[in-house]
Amino acid sequence: MITLRYFDPSDYDQLIKWIDSPSLLVQWGGSSFEFPLTKQQLQNYLFDANKDQAKLYAYSVVDQQTGNVIGHISLGDIDRKNNSGRIGRVLVGDETIRGKGIGKQMIKSILEIAFNDMRLHRVSLGVFDFNTPAIRCYEKVGFVKEGVKRDAQIFGNTYWNLWEMSMLEDEWKAEQKNELVDYTNRQVNNNRKT
């Protein structure tokens, strides 16, 4: 299990250590950052973040069992008039726990903030088309592919395509209801076995 807490200067060194290649920096931060990632860039990133009515909320992902920071995620482009936001900068930094469902927990946690706490109507994200594990994760949570932005990002001499995906609040509520039904059915079946 994980918890999200605001990303702050005490997390800079860990994130800088994780972002150890230009390719990973572009995947994590798009064209907003330059390699190597620095504390100054992160200070600029947080300048107006994590405040009341901010347009960006950046989070560290904490493993509840160990208390260790294991990742990073943000909810940005908050548009309060249209009740929308965008998930970004998703990173499971601790490589030893990748592929174990942490990404799915991170996305569900940020969606709880977006839909339940902030009362947003629409949440979007972008993911490069070669990042199939992330695409599978987002689809499992309930995101819908809207379309591909062709040649959206250049890296070296290669252009990368970006899938645009989104989820609406009604879809989120339906996913939550389905999970509750699944959980209840598992509990009933477990009780029958004992």
C-alpha cells in the first residue's frame, strides 16, 4: 500500500538520483526539464505548486510499510472552470518494485484526489506509445484512449508518438462501484470456504 504526500525539497536528491538518463527525463518531464535534472529546476517546478487553488500538485509516493519514498506523481493543468486536470510525471523510482502494481495504486490514489477531493469532471494524461506497461496500467484503471499525437516529442533524431487518454467522473464512479462489488463477492466466497 502507498500514501501520497506533497513533494518537497527533502525529496529532490532522491528524484535526481532516479532520473539518471536523458531518455528517462524526457519520459518523466517532457520538454520542461533539461538533463541533468537539478535542484534549481525542481525549485522552479514547485514554485506555485501545492498551494490552495494551485494549478499543480506534486506528490511523493510513500510505501506505507517501510516509510520510504518510492515514486513521484503530479496532478496539474487544473482548470477549475471546466473541472479538469492532467496526471503527469508518473515515476515508480524504486526499480525493485516495478511491475508489482504500484503504478496502479499511484493512479488510483491521484484519481481519488482529483475526483473525490477536488471534484473534477475530467482527468487526462499522455503516455508515449512505446511505454506499453504504463498504457496497460492506465487501461486497467479505466482510462480510455482518445487518440495519438503523432511525432509529439523529439528525442535525439527520433520522434515519439504520444497517446492521449482520459477518464470522466462517471467512469471513475462506475470503476469504484465495480471494485466494491468484486470485493464483496470475494468476501462472500471466502466466508463460504471457511
